[in-house]
Amino acid sequence: MFEEILKTYQQEYLDFHPYNPITDRETWQSLDPEWKSETLALGETYLGFTYPSISATDFMDFTRTGNRTRFEEKYFSKRRALDALVLAECVEDKGRFLDDIINGIFSICDESAWQLPAHNAYIRDTPQLPLPDTANPVLDLFACETGAILATVSYLLEERLNLISPFIVKRITKELQHRIFTPYLNCHFWWMGNGKEPMNNWTIWCTQNVLLSAFLTKIDHPTQKQILTKSCASADYFLAEYGEDGCCDEGAQYYRHSGLCLFQVIEILNAVTDYAFQSLYLEPKIKNIASYILNVHIDDKYYVNFADCSPVAGRAGVREFLFAERTNNKEMLHFAALEFIAGGTNSLLLPEENNLYYRLGNGMHATAIKTCAASCNTSIQHPDIYYPSVGLFIARDETFCLAVKAGDNADSHNHNDTGSFTIYKNGLPLFIDVGVESYTQKTFSPQRYEIWTMQSQYHNLPTINGMMQMDGESFQATDVEWQIKEENCEITMDIATAYPKEVGLISYQRHAILQKGKYILIKDCFQLSEESSSSQSVILNLMTYEKPTLLSQEEEPILQIGNLGQIKITSGKYLQTEAIPITDARLMQTWKHEVYRTLIMAKGNALELKIQ
């Protein structure tokens, strides 16, 4: 799509002026009063900020111990501080924050590398190097994002910084040339795409930030043209990997780094080509990509989640609002506006966001999104939907949201979760997908599936003859059938091929039904080879956030899940419930207490759960 449009554009590229710099006082003074007030207050908390030094041993920590967070806390704190100070100075324009801004610019420019230690490699899926080669920068997600941050600083504050010294902006431009533009144009990193390598969010996320770096700074037009041409090729490689249905196979959190970054790439290209790329917003595939985030929203802060995605995937806001506006999606527009309001100060300021351009956009559009929220319909309609590209099925009524994952075990950020389901009742988690712990060296290594959160036995799936599902494209659901009706929605699949052959499984049919206004049924029917069958062949794992209580252990055991709901079990025997403490910092952001795993042993060749 992108390259074909670019071929037809024969004019000069326009200068990129998405928002007004600090010198346009009329614009800055007219911005949302709450945003200005809160932005100023946040900036003041960083006055006198000491930017942490990042040592060589800090960088080596990852390859030595596997720990990512110690380095990344220092790295990201510097960028968030600089963002807050820059926006505060733009609001006030008294020079009060400039010294701390200059310190931040030079501190980041003085770093030996902008890539994270966990990404310090030149070839995909090869061991990370313990230290960076300063002569050959690696372009990873956050090197590209750092470039965009400094380019935005330069764009906003150039005139004010030049009054102090012309060497500040000159330093930024020099570092961008060495660390971003030269490697981008002269090296091949896997995320750029070549038609053979599989793409993911890196492709469009990095591309967006390289474009911001190139067009927010005053580099020569031939270089900008080269960058734009290469970026269009990468955008096409990215889109080629996406299903026509627009489903993000990495989940709702990664939509913010995939679908929304695609939107931003289109916006930049439109701005510098006099809207030559505007027709992309009419493409069904682009419209589907945009609306994905609305379709996987459950209620309040919760989203349908799978793989490494958390069910608390972050509030929608300005970028979703603008994407909805461009694709003429009124329901999503209202959804994003209401989410923005529900997020309070965090949505308004994005204080934990590293990308200064996003935070700047919030200030520029806060008034519009607030105005929309004040007048829009507060009852958002979420459709029942099936995404064939990923195998994601979602059905709802006034009480339940049922999500079932078919597909295979080779998604980006994959967990072995083929056939698993999640259920929310009255907007609260009943059966859960736990998500993922803080990333470490092990997370993206051959030992990934030793981590408990990745394993099928910690999803709502059976363990068969003591064996779990395996990872890879061949471990998949087959014979998938689904239907969406006004009175009920259902999906059926065979997940036998998601397990190793040694398990002796001939078939394992999972059938999930939402009988609207009544209940949910999960029906499992299976057949094992004669030599593999035993009285304890199939143990179903059920993951819940609230503690299950056994009310009855008769022929049909009944479990009470907290105060949320009950499960009636047919052809199954309750074995035990174990509490799993949540101690990881990333998981603790979602789960405020322990989660629970309940084991149910199948009796016979079928097992049924009726959930009310």
C-alpha cells in the first residue's frame, strides 16, 4: 500500500509542523487549563533532577545476571524527567526549567548507547553483546524512541536553546545523524523487513520514531527522502503480516505499539506529502486495525488478554481518539474519549510514557477529547466477533464476556494457550489469563517455556497424561467452527494437535457456548489411545482471581468463585485448589493478591462446566 502511493507522489516534501513550538505563545496559552496546570506541577517535581549515570557495569548487568529492570529504571527515568521538564517549560516559557532540560539533553547524548542491553545484538535471536560498540549503533525500539524524544525537544525549544548556546541543538543533530540516520540508511536490522523475516510491533514502532527523528529536525531533504522511502517499504512489510481482520496477535498492550504507531506513520507521511496517503484510512484493513482496541475492551480497565499482554492494558486516549476520527468510527471515538476521562491525571499527562511526542499530543488535543466525552453516549457497544487471523473469539451479554483463543502456539510473544478461555462477569475477572512477569533474559530465550506463566497448565486448559502443550506453529487448533447469533454465540475446535504426539491424544474437542442472558458452557470431549488412557489421564486447570470454595462434592461438584459466580461440574472430580502468590512487580500491577489454580479430574471421556 505505502510504496504504491509513494510512487505516484512527484512533488517536493513539505516541512513537518505537526504542533506549534514554544515561540507560538497564543497556541500554548490556549491549551486545556487542567493539562497546563498539571503539566507545570509535574515539571516542578523534576527541578534540580539528578540524571543518573549509566555505567559500563550497569549495561553488563543483563548479560551477567539476566536482570533488565535495574538498568531500565535508570534509563527510562531520565527520559521521563526530560519530557516533563520540556512540556513544563513550553507551558510557562520563563526559562525556569531550561538548565535541567539542557542537563537532560547532554546526559542522554553522553550515553554510550541508546539501545537496551537486552537488545544489544546485530542479528535477530543471537546472544546479546555485553557492551555496546559506540562506532556501530544498534537500532532497537528505544534507540529509535530516544531519537524521537530529542528531535521533539529540538523542534519545540530550538529558539530558546539557541539563545543560550547554538551547540545544544547542534549536539542533538550530530547524535541523531550518528545514532539514527546513518545506521538506518546503511544497515539492515531485522525489523526493517525484507519479505522473508517475520515482523512484529518493532517494525512500525521503530519506523514511526525514525520518521519523527528525521522530519522534526532540520536535516537535508535528500536524506529525508531516503528515510521516507525506506520507511514505506517497512510499513508494507508490517501490514503484510497483519490479518485482513485487523487483529493484533500480540494483544491490546501491543496494539499501542503496532496499530497506533501505524496510525502515526500515516499521519507523518500525510503531513509531508500534502495528504497523499489519506486514502489509506478508507482501506478496510486499516479500519479493522483501528477498531481492534474497542473490540477487545471488556469493561473499565480490563481487556481480553493472551500471550504477554496484561488484562490491564492501559487506557485508551488521544491517539485512539484521533485514529477513530480518521477512520470515521464514531463508537470508537466515544470509547476513547470516555477512557481518557476515566484515566484521570494519568491519561491526561501520561507521566510514565517515554515518548515526548505522545505526551505533547495529549496537550494539544485534550480540549477536543474532553469536549467529545462531555457530549457522547456513555453506553459503548462492543460487538461479538471472531478474528480468524489469530483465532480469537469474543462474545458478550449484559453479564458475561467470554473470550476463547484458537489459533496456534507461534504468535509473537506467544504463550502455550491454544484453546484457552477467559471469562469476565459483571466486568470483573472470573477465569483469567495471568499475563507475564517482568521481562528477564530468560523471557526471550530457549528456556522461555520453563516460565510458569507461559505454560498451558497455568491457563484454562487440560494437562493430559502429565503433559502440557508445546510451542510452535504446528501445535494448533484444528476443525475450528464458530457462530455468532442474537441468542447465543459458540466456538468449537479440536486442540489435540496442540499437545505432543507422545500424549496419545486422538482428539480433544473444546466447545464454548455463551447462552445469552443465562450461562456459559465449556464442554470438553476427548479420546485417548487405548494404551494412553487411564483413570487420571485428563486434569483440567482452571485459573481464577477470586478464591474458589467447594460447595458440593457430589456427582456434580459445585464451586463458588469468590462472590462472582458458580461452576457446576459434570463428569469431573474436584481435586484441589492452590494459591499462587503474586510477587513479581509487573504482575502486581494487575493482580493485587494471589491467584488460584483449581484442578479438576475428568471422569470418562467428557467434562462440562456450567458457569453462572
